[in-house]
Amino acid sequence: MRPDWRDQLHKTREQMPKQDGDIPAPLADVILQAQSSSVLESMNRINQLARMGSLRSAMDEAYDAVQHAPTYLPLHTLMGDLLVQEGRTNDAIAKFTVVAHSYSVRGEVAQATKLLRRIIHISPMDIGARNRLIDQLTARGQLDDAVHEYLEMAAIYYRLAELDMARKTYTTALRLVQQGNASRDWNSHILQRMADIDMQRLDWKQALRVYEQIRTLSPDDDTARRQLIDLNIRMGQVDKALTELENYITHLEGQNKHELTISFLEGLIHDHEDQPLLKRTLAAQLNRAGRTQDAIAILDVLGETLVEKGDKPGALEVINQIILMNPPNVQDYRTLLQQMQNG
């Protein structure tokens, strides 16, 4: 009905929210949503005033326009943008929240999601908005994005030192991954965060159970294996620790990772100098790698330490281990073994 209708349509589409993939809004949507050309002209004027820095005048124009089209949500979104520019963050969040809810009620989930992301960008600590965003993402089947938001929320709780809420959030995220079709790569990542919290709370039993899950999911996870052995030693379950160690060594040897086995044992011994069996295991691995002299040097020191502590049976086992390695001076060790047994 007007000669410049093409230009007007172009301007109108610029004012309307983009659809998924930034596809221009269909002409039918423009006609149905805009309600009247005067509203669209008002939005153009609002944008012009805002670009000029006349925010108060732009807001006055917006209030006037909303009288003619109270249900036109792009106009309300524009008002929220003006509030952000004015530094009225709380008012802007309140406006975006209402508009997002309206879009959601209308079934326009994509637009609701975009506005909720805007709120979170403005106020990352807004837990309510993040929960609503997660609900929208889950409803749309965007489970990986929903899991990501759960992790962001858990990180917020963690920074606030609310460890119980952080762990609860991680648990919820893990349940979503396991029940839905989200990427399985999230499992180990989330479990690791849960274990970290358990360790900080000194809940070693719970941490142990979590690390066992990580080990099952990721057998090559060096950190999880180390933590399992470490926790069992701390809890006085040395036999279980050695079983875990033997299983991991078997796993590594099956992949011909002999050097990794040695470095892994050296790291354990650094943390647990008082565990003779770890040193004996390292010596056995060094001997298998052809480093017999290094192995014997470790066992010599260990044997002397055990004798000083009065652990004669332990010292005898160490000497026997050296004899089995058949060093050049093996007869000296046999003599020493006989003297200790007779003494």
C-alpha cells in the first residue's frame, strides 16, 4: 500500500529477532507480528535515538509504541536493550525474563533460549535464569549444551564455596548424560570434578567410588589410577592398593608402555616413601627393563632401612629378591642372608 514497501520490509526484518541459522523472518510473520507499520517506524526511531546517545528519548518513544502494540515482543526486547545501555541491569534482566517466559509460553523456544542466554551473559551468577535455560535446552534435545550449563552452574557454586550444591549439580549433569544422548565424553570430566570435591571434603570413601568409575570408563587415566592407589594406602588398605597397582601395571605392559610403568611407580614412591612394597615393585620393573644395577641400589637402601626399623622378615625378603636378580656379587648376598637367618 506504499511505494517504499520493499525498503520498509527490509527495515522491519532488521528489527525482528532472527530465526535459527539467522534466516530472515518470513513476510507472513512480519505482517502478523508487527501489528501496525507505526510500531515498526517507532522501532526505527528508537534505534536511531539510541545510536545518537539519546537513551531517555528512545525509552520515551518505546513506552509510547508499546501502548499501540503491547504484545509485540521484539519491542519489549528492544526496551531491555535500552535498559542495559542505561546501566539499569536489574531492570533489564527483569524485562528479558518476562519476555523469555512469553516466548516460551508461545512455543517459540529458540527465542526464549536466546534471551535467557542474554540474561546469563549480563549476570552469570543468575542461577534461576540458568536453570530455565537448561530446561529449554533439554526440551529442545540440546543435551550437550544443557550439560555445559550445568557445569557452569556447578563452577559458580564451587567459587561460592558451596561444595554440596556444586557436587549435587555435577550429579544431576551426570544423570542427564547417562540417561540422554549427550556425548559420553562428559562422563569422565564430570566424575573428575565430583572426585575433586570429595577429596576437598575429605570424603575418601566417596572419592574412592568415583575414581573407580573413572578407571572403568578410562583405563588409561593415569591420575585416576594414582588416586585409587593413594586413597587405599591412606585408608590403610595396602593390599587393595597393591592390587590396583598390579592391575595397572598389567594394563600398561599389555600396551608395551614399560617406561610409563617405571615413571608411574617413581611418582608413587615420591608420595609414599614409607611403603616398601612400592620400592620392591619398582626394583622388579627396573630389573625387567635391564636396569639391574639401579634395581639393586634401590633394594640395598631399602634393606638397610628395614633392618634399622627392626623389620627382619622384610629385610630377608629384600635380600632374596636381590639374589633372584643374580648380580655379579650374588654370593655376598647369599652369605648375608645366611648370617641374618642364623642370627
